[in-house]
Amino acid sequence: MVTVREIAWAAGFLEGEGSFTQSRTCPAVTAAQVQREPLERLQAIFGGTVRLIDRANRKPTEQPHYRWDMYGSKAIAVMMTLWLLMSPRRKEQIEKVINDWKARSKRGSHHRNMTACKAGHPYVDGSWTRKGANGRQCKECMNLYRANHSARQEK
């Protein structure tokens, strides 16, 4: 059972160290720290994931750090839980993310909301096919790929 004190601590921590954003596909709440313990505390309160971020090409003065993140409707739930305890600036950020999330016509896979493939071919009835669990595949792109592939094989 989460206490009011834990929620108040989380609000204060995320006020200073957190980020409330809307990516292309879903809402997100994140926080980054060099120390893992505060992020594990957030994880114990709300769930989410804590992972080590250690880039191979980081600057010598840059330290590896940990990041806690939560996405989707669970992130929206965290935002709504903390909203009353946040500063006006953070409240604006949270409201923007929630409004953007509500405005999306369909929730779930961003593939459903796509109207064209990466090459710009429109998705209309019969112009695409399912490709496993990864969403849609443009038939025109598939045909171009097969033609190029078979031309390479003939050489």
C-alpha cells in the first residue's frame, strides 16, 4: 500500500529531477540519477523500469547514470496522481501531455494511426499487408524490394 508520504516524496523528487513528455507514440515519465536508490524507490511506488545508461562514446567528464521510466497509460496515471502536488510549470507540462494523449484518435500501436509507409505510399484498402506482430508492410515497397533483390541475384 502506497502512503501519502511516499507520493509526496515522489512529487518532490520528480519536480526537480523528472520529465513529463509525449513521444511520437506514447506519454512518458522519466527521471535520471547517478545514484540508483532514489529511482528504485520510485519503482517501488509506481512500477516502471530502472536501467543503467552507459554510452560507449560518452565524454570523459560524463558519468554512467541510471534512468527510471514509465510509458503509456501507466505514465498518465502517475501524472494524474502527482498533478495537485506539482508546481505551475510542471502542471502545464502534465496537462499538455494528457491533452495530447486524449486527442489521439486511437490508443495503442502507432502503426494503426499511420496513413502512409516510410516511402510515402498511402495506406489504402489492399495496398498493405500484415507483417507478423510488427504492424503493416507496404505492398508497393515489398514489390520494389523483391525486384531489386532478384536483379541482384541474377548478376
